[in-house]
Amino acid sequence: MKSSGDSTSVSFMSGDEINTFEQTHNRKDRPNWEIFLNNVGYKKFFVLEEIDLFAFSNNQKSFTATRSIATYLKGISTALIKPLMVIDDPDSELGSEDIAKLAKFEFQKCNCDASQFKPEDANPSYPQPINYKKTNE
């Protein structure tokens, strides 16, 4: 999953095939995750329990969007006892399909050792100072 604040995308990878859905939205709107999952084949081609690894993009485009995705995936991966990986993308150059490919590569590089990708350790990080905006100005 990836969100840059005004656009969110989800990819599901099975073998080498990737299904992706992207949607633009208002910056303060939070995506309806069910719509995203349904558009990549949830309940048609897969169920959440069959997913080996969840991953999200850690980028600098939107503090709130990245936290929202991280929170959503932490809940799912914790409930399903599945690994969760953070893929650093500070300049938001990667698409969700790239995130899926990188996550698969990193997971296989670690011999699919899920203990290296605990959901409680998958936290967004922000190397640049965060500039908070006041919503009433």
C-alpha cells in the first residue's frame, strides 16, 4: 500500500502477477480500504489469510496518510499473525507494485523469516522535520 496524501494505491501480488488499484481523493479524505481490496481481487482471487506478507511505503509526502496506512496494516497483520514490512521511499518515487516487488525480494532474502518483520516494529519514520499545519487557518 502507498499513499501520498491525495492518491492511494494497493497492490496484491501472487507469484509474479500483480493486481493494482489506485484512486485519487481529497487530501484529508481517508480511503475506504474495502473498495481498494475488492478492486485487486479480494474474495475473488484471495482472502486476507492467504497473504504471506503485508507492506507499506514510508514516504515523506503525507505524514497522516502514511500513519493511516501503517495503522490499518498493523491491525490486519497483527490479527492474522502475519509479517508487516516498511519499504522506505522518501521521495515517493515507487508505485505500490514496486513496493510489492521490493517487499517480496526482501522477504525472500531473509528466507521468509516472518520474525524479522513484526507488525509492532513497522513504524513510519520521518528523517525530515515534520511541519504541522493548523486546520483552522
